[in-house]
Amino acid sequence: MKINATLPFDRADQPEEFMRPEAITEIASLLERLGFAGGNVTDHPCPTGRWLDSGGHHAQDPFVMLSLVAAATTRLRLQTGILVLPYRNPFITARAVASLDYFSRGRVTLGLGAGYLKGEYRALGVDFERRNEIMDEYLRALKAALSGEEFTFQGTGYEALGNRVQPGPFQKPHPPLLVGGNSRRAIRRAVELADGWYPFFTGEQLSATSRTASMSDETDLATGIAYLREHCEKTGREHPPQIVLGSISSPGEKPSPAALIDKIGQLRSMGVSGAAIHIEGNTRTEWCDNAERFAADVLARIPID
């Protein structure tokens, strides 16, 4: 089972510790040396102050940050967890994805979601109420543009008539596309349009604020997996999407190394192929020490595919 780490480069409260070029080099190279599969970044280009002040967080541009991580590493996977697909014209996104994947020699994994911040949608001029329809359309447009070939696509308010995004991505036909979200609509989207499903554990409060279905434990996850397999049968998809968890633990949960190892084993038996871990640390030294400890206490004791 592949374990990623959520990268701490959004720590605007500690800019001298985490928002410097040397921090990216040190942390990214450390994760690669320790055996983490990848590093995850999220996507909030223009969040509201109200959301930030009530517990939200800043996010740097995902493609800029992952490019810096790529330059500091040779094997670490570069993952968006998640990129809010409706925020950008899909062909602009395709150009960024193809460039990053080509120059990193095929290390990009795209976690994609519809998002949930109405104020951010408003600031970016995107219709919040149509976010699911936009998400489905943009996924199709993204795949067309990432073909590396000349393509045609009729979208809502935009049109490609024999356009090209070249060079295309290093990975063929495109980097893995993981659809984020716990809802049945997200699961159907993963089955119909993507390579993987990217659910995440939520508490009741997070579920309400993120406008997604609650998934509090492995029982809820099992229900989602059952629905995913049922929809595969319904649509004729022979090989189900891979299942990659946004986080191993639920919000606020701090399991011991032994509990984490047991949980990873249980998730693996359920068909989960990867997950991310959040590492604590108020300084770079503390963060790196905790990453080293997790690698020794957990990573070294589980099978890594």
C-alpha cells in the first residue's frame, strides 16, 4: 500500500519554517529518502477571509509547488489532493498537467474534485450551483486535451476545433485521474470517467461544511466500495477504479503506530491501494523528526507496493 504525505508548504503562520525554497528541498528529498510514495498539495486559489478565520487554510498554486518538489526529487509522486477542476478552463489545466508530467518523467497523479467553497467560486466567476455538471464536462475535456493528439471538443462557452497540447503527458494515456468525494455522484463519476476514487474520512462538522456525504469509518467506506462495484457492474466497467484515501485517519484522530499499522492492513484488505498521512510539526525540524518517526514506526513495518 502506497503512503503519501500531505506537504506543509501552506503554513502561512510559519513562513520562515515552511515557505522557503530550502524547506521544499529539505522536506521533499527527506520524504523520498524515507520511502513515502508521494507528496500531496491542495487547491484554494482565492479563499474567503471568513473561511480562513473559521479554520480554513491557505494553499499555494498546486502546479508551482509540485514543480518545485519535482526539481528536488527523482521518484516522489506529485499529487493534487485535490485540484478543484471547475475553477479553471480545462485546457489551461491540461497544459499545466502535461508540462509537469512530461518534465517530471511521469510522476503526476491528479486528485480532482468539484470543491465546496461558494465564496471562492464567486470570486473566480464560476457558477457554484452547476459545479457538478461543470466537473463532469471538464473531466471529459481534460482527457481529450491530454491525448497528445489534435482534438475537438464542444464545451459550454468554449470550443476546441482541431487544437493540440503538445508534448502530451509522459504517462499514457494520461496521468492517473482520481475523483474526490464521498457522495454517490462522486463514486459514479469515478467509475464512468476516471481511474480511481479518492474518498476521505469526515466528521459531521466537516461533512456539513464540505458539502459531501459523511464517511466516518471503515464501515462507511465499505458501503461506498460496495456501491462502486455495483455501479461498475451496471455500466459494464470490467476493472473497478483504484481506491486511494485522502487521509488514513479521521479528523482529530491520533492513532498510535500499532493502530495505524492495523488500520493500513484492514484498508488494504478492503482494496484500498493508497492513502495520505498528515504529519504534525510547528517547525521544520519538528516536522522532519515526526516524518522520520512515522517512517521508522509505520512505513518500515508495512508492505509497500
